[in-house]
Amino acid sequence: MAFKLIGWQQLAKLVDKNAPIHIFDASAPGLRARNGIIPGAILLSSFDRYDCARELPADRSAKLVFYCGRSH
């Protein structure tokens, strides 16, 4: 499995094409409140623990996009 860093422009193209992707917001709650979220993004229950596997889709071949903002 390969990971790839994409910019917001590439993500916007995927969303515009209705590509089968799952977008996850890994930002802290305060940052979400200040900056908002990408419409339709799934909010991970924790921004600092990586035990959220139960929140991922069951389809292990699904394309996943994770994003977070900087808090500093």
C-alpha cells in the first residue's frame, strides 16, 4: 500500500468527479471550530490517538484521505 500526499486542488478534483473516496478530518476540535471542515468529511473521534480503526470503512481497498490543520 502506498501513501501519497495531495494538495487541496487535487482533492477538489476528486470530489468534483464524485470519486469513491472517504475523507477524514483529524484536526483538534478547537481548530475545527475556528477553520471549519470539508463538507462531508468524517470527523475522527480523536485527533491525538490513532486507535480509530473502527471508524474506517470495512472495504480495505477504499481510498482514504486524511487531513488536519496546524494548531500553531
